[in-house]
Amino acid sequence: MNINMIWAQDINNAIGKDGDLPWRIPEDLKNFKNITNNATIIMGRKTWDSLPIKPLPNRRNIVISSMEQKDVESYTSIEKCIDLLTNTEKDLDVYIIGGMSIYKFFYEYANTLYITFIDQSYPDTDTFFPISLKQIKSDFNLESKTDIDKIISFTKWVRK
Ligand SMILES: NC(=O)c1ccc[n+]([C@@H]2O[C@H](COP(=O)([O-])OP(=O)(O)OC[C@H]3O[C@@H](n4cnc5c(N)ncnc54)[C@H](OP(=O)(O)O)[C@@H]3O)[C@@H](O)[C@H]2O)c1
């Protein structure tokens, strides 16, 4: 299984506020859609709850929760999910789409990171990416960086 992670963060590593994204950035949603289209995506239950459209179309949606979720493929532990995916499809490309605890678990297994950097600070944020940028830079090489405007950049990182 090839593990990719994708997220957007502000200058304080913030990724969420009140169960939602702290920002509305259409270019970032478009980029997320392009990268994850037709792939398998794995998320925590709160991220699933936050989706305006469920399931996200053209993707195999997988949710991790201590409670089995209705109307979506769900697993009550991350280990069960990984076991099933690795035993059924060895070359599967999966995208970890959050939130915090799910990123934290998968970080050490991830080969590729897609990070949107938002060079701005948002108020009252309550959820943060759990790994520092310093740590990411020591574990991954920056493969590409596209500046969308003065504050938004799309980046791709590959494990050293
Ligand atoms: N900026 C971004 O790119 C981005 C991406 C994703 C999410 N977000 C934001 O992040 C916030 C949500 O993230 P979050 O960290 O609060 O929540 P989350 O990781 O999406 O979901 C947490 C839930 O996942 C389940 N879970 C996690 N680990 C588990 C385990 N080992 N075994 C079983 N279940 C497990 C639990 O569900 P149960 O409580 O049902 O047991 C837990 O309450 C929202 O604000 C969202 O908008 C931002």
C-alpha cells in the first residue's frame, strides 16, 4: 500500500476550527479533488462529519471511528483498516485526508505528502497538524512547489 497524506495548514500549523476548515479557498478544494480523484481516501469520523457532500464522489471513502458508521465503509480501528487494505490490494494508493489523530498515526508510514501552505494566521483555530515543519523537512525532500498567489502554495514532498 502506498500512503500519501494531504492537508492545508496556516502559519501556525492550524488545520481546523469548530469542526470545519478555518478558511474557504476554492483553488485548494480543486487541488484536493484533482489529487484524490479516483483514489481511496481515509479519514477520521469528525472529518467525515465535516464533509458538505458525503461520500466524496469518485473516491472510495473510508472512515475510522470507534462506532461503525452507516452508509460508508468504516473501521473501528486503524490497524483493522490497514490489515484489510494490505491483504486485499498490495499496490493500492491511499490518501490520508485527516484529521489530527489520523495524520499522526499515518505519518511514519507515508511516502508522499501534499501540503498546502497558507501564509496567514487564522483566529480561534482548534485543530493542528501534529508534526512540525522542521520534522517534515528532516524526513522528506521537497519535490515541487507551486505558488498560487502571495499566500497560497501547493507543495509535494517525497520521503528521503
Ligand atoms: N486543513 C485540512 O487539510 C484538514 C483536513 C482534514 C480535517 N480538517 C479539520 O480537522 C478537524 C477534524 O479533525 P479532528 O482531528 O478533530 O478529528 P478526526 O481525526 O477527523 O476524527 C477523530 C475521530 O476519528 C476516530 N478515530 C481516530 N483515531 C481512531 C482510532 N485509533 N480508532 C478508532 N477511531 C478513531 C474517532 O471517532 P469516534 O469519536 O467516532 O470514535 C475520533 O473521535 C475539522 O475541523 C476539519 O475541518 C482539516
